Amino acid sequence: MDQLSYSAEWLSRWREEITHAVSSMVLTFEEKNGYEPGMNEVRIASKEDLRAVHDGGRELQGFEDLLTFYESIGEVVLPEVGNGFFVHSACDVLHRVEEEGVSLSEADGPHGMVIASNGGGILYVADRGGAIHRSRSASLDDAEFDKVADTLPEFLEHVRRCVVRFVETGETGDL
């Protein structure tokens, strides 16, 4: 992707590039895998998504990049990329925060919220400083996390590269 500043326009291009890559994958998916693919999409934010973002403003304060994301993108559902990859909707993220509170409670570590996961149960957490952390295991109980990106845009660019790589080679890298 070119060097646009992180914005709705940047997210629109990000979405288009992933959609283009996934569309080409889906064309031959059944032939290669023996079954039809599920729905693979980067969904544009709906009125319901925008309402959730507006209503959840207090919980999302301090997560400006995440707010920008959810004002443009409703969710990312890519079950056929690797073992699956998902950026949860604002409704789901805020519901989880309401039910469980913030995650990533390592001693002296940042606190944040689970925003994404993969089909193997690995969780991705955004902290209040903007960094994204990946769990080492599929459980939040005593989970250890590694920082995988300093910012949400950096993380999203990594996701885009992994999706394109998967479509081209069948390997996701470290997604």
C-alpha cells in the first residue's frame, strides 16, 4: 500500500486490497480444497456498528486508531485464510469488555481489549498506548503476550501482507 496517512481512505484501500486478494482465492477454493468456501469479507461498518461505536465511546476513549477503524470497517471475517482470521465487530469487542473487563493483565503490562483472533484461538489485544499484542496460547488465563505491532495501522498492514502471501503461496506467515 502507498503511504497515505491512517484514515477512512487508508482503510478503504486496505479493504479493497484484501477483498481483491480473497476474491481470487475464492474462485478456485472448492477445486483445491474439495468444499465450498465460507464467507470471506472485510465488511463495511453498518449503522448498527456506528451506533455501537458511538454508544461505547467511554470504553473506546484512548483507542483513537480503533475508533477510526470501526467508523469504517464493521468486521473482518476470513475463515479460509490459514486457519482463519477475524477482527471482531465493535459490538462484540464492547460486549466482551462489558462482560469480562479489559484483558492483557500481565504484571506491569498494558491493559487493553481483545479485538481479533484466529481460528486456533490466538487472541490479539489492543492496548491503550495503541500497540497490538498476540497471545502465545489460546487461553487468556495466565496467557503471555508478545507485542506484534506498535500501532493498529502497522498491525493492519501486517494482516494485509499475510493475506496476500497466503493467497499467493498458501502460507500465512505469523498471522
